[in-house]
Amino acid sequence: MKFAIITERKNPPDRRVVFSPEKLAEAREQFEDASFVVEESDIRVFPDMAYTINGFDVEEDITDADVMIGVKEVPLDALIPGKKYFFFSHTIKKQPYNRKLLKAILDKNIEMYDHEVITRANGARLIGFGRYAGLVGAYNGFRLLGQRDNLFALPKVENLADLNAVKAELDKISVSAIKICLSGSGKVARGAKEILDHLKIREVTDQEYLSQEFTEPVYCLIDVLEYNKRTDGQPGSRAEFYKDPSGYESDFMKYAKVTDYFIAGHFYGDGAPYLFTREDAKHLDFKINLVADISCDIDGPVASTIRPSTIAEPFYGYNPHTEKEDNYKNKSVIAVMAVDNLPCELPKDASEGFGELFLEHVIPAFFNGDKDGILERARMTQYGKLTPRYAYLQDYVDGKE
């Protein structure tokens, strides 16, 4: 079986790649029945020569490969009929802007595997860039803090070589006695926590965070049952919440009343309560004045996130009184960082981490009969049709939704 590492064609350019040259060499070593080719690219974080040095053919024409492996959506005119493709299609939630993409995939008889649904049997995601989104998002939040309050000047992550350089910049700053709330329990939250721990900011318990004042910076990590509660007052359970959150309401305001900097690293499921609404943000007791929204759900669970920001212009302000965008340096305005493609700022580390997981979980499935069902669960289309697992997308494809 022949695998091709395809060039990224989506704008703005994305320098990430699924496999670094070294990790691709490991894949070739482990699987004798696999061959690999690399499509020419002048934007990839690893230059073509790095793959050539590792013994790979770098070619303009990769149409003889069986499996095409990329990161972002492939433009419609670049899709090669009859191939297997791996990339983030951003279609599983019926995103309107990618309906034509999924339709083209079906029309061209492409077997589509979406990175987002490469999961264990229990639904837990196996690969992704979540850790790097968390790392960059938390760093950017501190960069915003320093810039807004004229405390320190951190450089943009995109101008730094790698994660070690990012952490070296953090070693140069000092954080005042603020209280930081971090939501989530997955890879994103763990990445953000890595930044907080590197800064030697002390983690405290919920009870300490909610009831005490501190003379040093501290943070509290909260999960769904900390910031949601059952409407009937009974004890809740995570399993119940994830299955059906309709019997729950937000309990986030108790944190908003004592938090300076909120890092949103949670996953927000359909039907779950909003963490805080526009009305909540107007409350006199609402203390949050800076938000790094890594989850970046627009007009959703974090009311201050009214639009995504960009790597070029990562910060804006949300005025809770007017409910409109404002200067983030103004008093009574919430400073917001809501970049929705954070891992792009750290392409080398993100690519190396992604490739490690892809080699561990995905490539073996092609040669072990897919014994763990990894490919079956991720396969969205086959023989020009949606697979049963993704049949719910048919009305979306047909333009009925």
C-alpha cells in the first residue's frame, strides 16, 4: 500500500504536516508492506530536502498513491477520485461552509477518513492537535495580559522556533497575584495546564479558590460537574451529563465572581448549558476581565467570544454593557483571545506530536485487519455513499438542512 503526504492547499497557508521526516522514516521501518511518497510543498514546516535526506521521493505527481494524508480540508479541484483520504473535513457537525466538500467527496467516490473521528470504541479521540492548542492558547492569554496592562512583552508564538523557545520566553516574565480558572479535562486543558505549571503558578482546590484570597497567582482546574449542576438539586454524574445535559444548568457564576483570567479549554457538547451568558457578564459580581477561549465556540457557551480572532490579530475586547466589540484596553471591557487555529502557530512541535499518534494508532490498522475498528469508525464515505455511522449527514449533503 502506498501512502502520500499531500501538500496543504487551504488559505491561509497551514505549515503543519501529519508526519515529520523522522517519524515517516519510523513508519517505513515498522511496516515493510507500506511505501511513502511526499508531495512537493514550499510551505511545509519541514522542507522537501528533509524528506529527501531521509530517503523519500518528493514528487509533483502523487496520483499513483492509494492513501492521501493531509491536515486541513482539500480544495474540491484538488481531490483525486477513487482515493482514500485523511484530513479534518469539518463536516461531522453539518458545517454549512463544507457541505460542497462532502458532496464532492461522494461524487468522486473517495473513501474519507476524518482525523476528528479516529477514536477508541468508547468515543475517546486518539489523535489531534489539542495539546498544542492548549499550550499556545494559554501562552497567548498571558501575552494579552502583559500587553493590555503594560506588564511584560511576550513575542508571538509563530515567531519562535519551537515549544522550548516558548517556555524560555515564559521564564522571563513574572505574573502578579491573579486568580486563573481553567475549564476542561482533555488534551486542550492539559496543554494549557502545562503552561500554568511551567510558570510555577500554584494549583489550588475548588474550595480554596472560591473562598480564599491569595498573595500569589493561583489557578483552579474545573470539569463539567464543577461548573454545572442538576436543576433538581440532586447530585449529578459525568456519565449522565454527557448522555443528556438537559437536566443541568450552569453553576459557573460562582467562579466568575472570583476569577481574573479564564481559560476555556473544555469541550462543549450540543444541548449543554452555556457557562456564562451575556446577561451574566453584565452582573456587578462578574469579575472576569480576560478570556483565552481555546474552545472558540462563537456566540455560544462563553458570551465574550463573539467572533474568532486570527494569528495576525489575536486580541479584541468584548463590552458586556453594549454586547459589542470594543478596545480590549478599556476598563470594564473583557479582553479576549479567540484564535481558532492555534496549533498552526507551533507547526513543528504540533506535527511531530500528531505523527507520533498517527503512527501508533492509524497506520497499523491498515496491516492488522483493523482489529480495533479504528478505520471503520473513522470511515465517513465508501463506494460513493455515506457509511451507516454517518448516514445522519445525508440531508446535509442534499442541502435539506
